[in-house]
Amino acid sequence: MAKRRGYFWPSYEIYGGISGFLTFGPLGSLLKKRLEDKFRRFYLQPLAILEIETSVIMPGNVLEASGHVENFKEPTVECTKCQRKFRADHLLQEFGKMTDTETEKLTLQDIMDELKNRNIRCPECGGTFSKAEQFMTMFATTIGPYSDSVGYGRPEAAQGIFVEFKRIFESARGRLPLGVAQIGRVLRNEISPRQGPIRLREFTIIDIEFFLDPEDKKCLVLKEVENETLRLVLAENKMKDNTEPVTVTVKEAVSKGIIKEEWQAYFMALAKRFLVELGVPEEQQRFIEKLEWERAHYSVQGFDQEVYLERWGWTEVSGHNYRTDYDLSRHMKASGVDLTAFKESESGGRRFVPHVIEPSFGLDRLVYVALEYAYTKRNKRTLLSLSRDLAPIQMSVFPLVNKDGLLEKADEVYHRLTNEGFTVDWDSSGSIGRRYARADEVGTPLGITIDYTTLEDGTVTLRDRDSWKQVRSNIDNLPDLLHAYFRNKIDFEDLGQLIERRKDG
């Protein structure tokens, strides 16, 4: 459905395609933008988190200082028969039934031993594997015509924030805590991506770096979420092969030291609420605590938020890490530039390197999650029950027939609504029932039908995608009513006078 209806499909199909790259079609790109805007309203604006945009290509010395050149690597093996290369830990997980916790701590020699002991061969041709090697998963390039000017496609947006911290902090008048976000493209040269939209070589990331005074890390808004429950798979339980989540409130998690930082717990609670907003029930979400050898090189405590997907199982959608002063200290040392903050006090004040709490989301995965949880069937018809603030097309205009002045009246309504800023589809082909079905399948919340009564009294029929209820409303009232509806100020029944449902839905 996603490919057929223009949500997304593999890139470069006319050349046979290449794994790890995805094209978002007309509907998919609109959905992605709406989801991005929803995230801003939900996550960024309430905390006055600033947003910046930095370049995708980074000089090599930036990523050397950050530790990525040294650490951003994955184990790979090559088939001695067909020369296909595979990510070794994924082979052990898929065919050897090992967990990611088990494979994460394996040395290259351990990997070769496990592949041999478990009799794992090339999934393409059955060949054996060559010696395991570490593969750099950043795209390397040169900047300009000089071969010694090495650059990399950024693997995360966070480093763009850290290297610009000094100017951002000054423009924010030195306030702490200070949240800075970047939503943009990142590149990761995955060894063998085979999970469609879930594992990509180029994707959009949402990185939030929340800067704190290490001596004043109290979260003043924690009370807003303290009774929110989180389903946590704890590191100590993972060590005992127990992946059953324990359910605790945010208040309990912080007071018992399960989540070490208040702001980290706060952002995790927001992440859970945001996924609920996307249609994912609480019981289909969990947070996995990372063991020491599983954590990124910059993290002292980390949790991955996972949701359950019908096709892919438990899938990570966001990561929550306490990065301390790791990044700013490394860049300060490598560049020689002072990246400290100053806080005045009665004794004169002090300088310090701010600490960082980081929530990070994969936007492309969130798009897929929203689509899967919106996909449903009713009377053997497909419905995409996207929330009204996410639906790519907000409404469709249908002339009942293409004659007797209905086409012209429908065109008038269509342009009136588009001039109001709504995203409107026009469909005059086929029976009205077929047009309703097409709109339902792509997730359009409202259908507006122009019929003979419209010519008599200036009213139209509005049809709700999910309930198939219909109301009658005056054309002149539509703009104000629809603006209120798409801002979630009113419900469908408030759009007009309820009428009896038609048999064709």
C-alpha cells in the first residue's frame, strides 16, 4: 500500500534499486513534514528548545575529536565464494539466535568462533566466511580538490550542535538549562541493510542536546510527568537473560536511582506520550537499558525506546543518553576554544563545562510506525486512521456527478478551501463509493460531497473517514469550522447537522 499510494518506495528502482535508500512520495513527504511539525509542537516548543541547522559534511578533525572515527565501526565478514559482505553480529542474531546483548561484547575472534560453532554460512550461496574485520560505518569524502582534506557525512546531528555551542549559548544570553535541537539528514554506511524503512543509509534524525549545570541538574517540570508509568527492561535483569519489563512511575524510577538523571526521565516520559499520540499503546512500548559494553562511547547511562511492529518485532525509535560533558570537553581540548559556561554567584561565580542529556529520534522510523498503527480494515476495506494533524491530505472534494453545474460548484469549493491553506484532493472519477474508499485508504479524514442540494441551499455533505458518519454544513461556514477541527478544537459532529448514513459508506 505504501508504494502503490505514494507514501514511500525503494530509491533508484529503474536501475535495480540499492538497499538502504528510500524515496518518500507525495503523500509520504507530506506525512513526514506533518510529523516533524507535530514533534516541534509536542516536544520542542513547550520547553523553548532552540533549533539550528548545520552542514551534513563534517571535517575529519571534528569527528576525530568526538570519538566517532575511532568508535563508529561494526564487524563485517565476506563470503569466500560469492564475495558478498555481511554484518557479522546480525548474522549471529538472525541465524544463530544470539541476542544483541551477547553479540555486542564479542571480539572479532569470538565472532569467527561463533560463526563456525553455530555452522552459519552465507545466506546467499552457502559459502564460508573470511576473517572478521571492523568496518567504518561513516561515509568518507574529500573536501575540495585536496586529497588530504578528509571529511565525513555526519552520522548524527548532535556534533553540529556541540561545535556551535559557544555561539548558540551567547545568542541565548547564557541561560541554562538550554535545549538545542537539530532535525536533518544523516548518513551511516550500513554494511547490509535489509529492513526496508527501518535500517537506512541516509535518514532524517531529530537530535536534542539539553545542556545543564552539573551542580544544578534538577528538573523543575518533573512533576508534570512524575505519575507517568514507564516499562523498563533493566540492565541488571538483562544480565540474567530476563527481558521482561518492570513498570514503574517516573517518580519511582528517579527516587530509586533506576534512571539517574531527572531530565532524562522527563524526556523518556515525553517520548512515551508522543508515541501514544502516534497511535502506539503503552503496552506496545518499552525502554531497554543499555549495558556498559552496549552503550555508545559518549554515554554513561542509556535507554533505547522500542515499539512493537507487526513485521519487524521490537524496533528502536528513540535513544536517551546522558552524555555528561564528554563532547564539549573533547572539542574544547581538540580546538583550543573555551566552551565553558559561567554562572554568577555572591562569591563571584564559577566556570564549568555543561553536561548534556540527549533524546534522539529517527524520523523515518516514526513515519513507518505511524503508518503501521494507523492501518486497519473495516468491512474488507482498508482504512488508514491517521490522526487529523498527521494526515497528508486533509480533505477530498467530490462532485457527485460531472454535469449539471456540480463540477463547477465543486471547483469553487476546492479553490476556496485551498486558499484557506488546507491540503485538498480533487476526485471526480468513478462512483462516490469508490472515491470514498480511495480517500479512506490514503488516510484522508474528511470527504466533502457537492450534490444537487448544494446548488439549492449552499450546503455540502461532510463524511468522516473512521466512523463513516455524515453531516450537512453550509459552505460559508466551512473555513472556520475546518480550521477548528484540524486544530482539535471541535469534533466531527460539531461540523454540521448529523444525517443518516448512506449505504455505500
